[in-house]
Amino acid sequence: MNKDLLFALIQNPNLIPGIYNYCDGWCDKCSFNSNCLNYKMMDEGVPELKESDSEASTAMDNLDEMFQLSMELLRQAAKDLGMEFPDTQEDFDPEIEDEKDNLIFKSQIMVQADQYSELVDDWFANFESSLFIGSSSLKELLDFQDLEDMSDCQKEIFSASEKIHWYQFIIPSKLFRSLRSKVNTEETANEFYEHDSVASAKVALLSIDNSIDAWTCFMKYFPKAEDEMLPILLLLSGLRNLVDIVFPESKDFIRPGFDI
């Protein structure tokens, strides 16, 4: 993709500016694909890494171009919001930045978010083969059955499982981004970082809510494993309260397209 194609795509009047900055990245489940510039860029074709050195080199060049175009989109998004996009600092020190990241990873929010992801893996490892829906185990349902062949309750369970697995990594990812932007806001007082911090926390909150709903569905269908699911739900609930405390403005943040 080149700049000419990018700016041709931008001219689409149906696009919602910056909508891709406020989403959970689940394009297959999104009803706003036709309004998303990022999706249209991806739809034009993300370069694949090939086996030969020359093809791989070309693909990497294309990826670099995609990165540069993405940076231009971020700058444009900041401009649309009436904000100044933060430039790379000349005194940027990778070691200092790594130290900041490490402190964030050790924060209570990130510790709980990572703990949740681990609990999800542990729960499925322990119960996926021992819980049954009719004559099929949960593992068989998730791995082998065609959606069209499922009963209504099986479809509900399958959907809940998809949400759990998708959001178990979106939650820590969005929370890290939110915390990192919060640190950058405190250091630079840049409005774009503050905006990004609140918006990312909003997506994390919604991901937590969707996960709680999915686990509640599991509890309805798998009461025998309720005792093992309760700690997971309590952890998610506690994490949600913590995010509310650290990012009090996030729950009221209005995401263009999604919330209006």
C-alpha cells in the first residue's frame, strides 16, 4: 500500500475518524468494518513473509511502509481531536523506558490482569475434557463441531468460550497501554496521551464486562465447576473496581461510532 491508496481510502465519507483506536481488535465480530480505515487498509492486503530472501525483504519493506502510514494516521487522529501528536524525544533512553515498563508490569492492575489470563488457561486445561454438553465434551465442542451443527445452548457456550479466550489477552494489553499513556501524560502533560489512556481503559472495562458475562454463562451450564469459576469472577470484579479507581473518567468516555 502506498500513500496515494491510503489517501484514496481516507476519502470514503462513511469512515468514522479514529474508530480503530477505541476497539478491541476483534474485526470478525465488528459491525463497523465498513467505517474503519484500519480494516480497509488490512483488507487491501497485509504483506506476507515469503520463503525467499528477496520476497521476505520486500515484505519487510512493505511492513515498514505500513508502520509509517500508521504513524501518519495517528498524527491525523490527533489533529482531528485538536491535539498535538507527541514527537519522539531526542533524549529517548531505551533502558529508562524499559524500567518504566517493568514498573507498570509490577503494578497491582497488571499483576491481576496477568493472573486472570493464567487462570483462564488453567481452568480450560483442567475442565475442558471433563465437562459435557449432551454427549460432547467442552473440548470436542470447541475443537471439532461445526457451528451450523450446534444446538442453541451449544452455540451460546461456544460464543462464551470465544469471548473468554479473546479478551483474556486484550484485557492486559489494553490496561498496559492505558497505564503507559498515563505515565507519559504525567511526564509530558500531552493531551493525546491523556486521551489515549482514558480510551484504552474504557476498552479494557468493556472487555472485562464481556468476560464476566461469558463466565456467568459458563456457570449456568456447568454448575459442577462453579467453585472453580467463582475465584475467576471475583478476580475480574476486583480488577474492574481497580480500573474504575485508577481511571475514573474511562467509564464515561464516548467512543465514536461504538457509543453514539
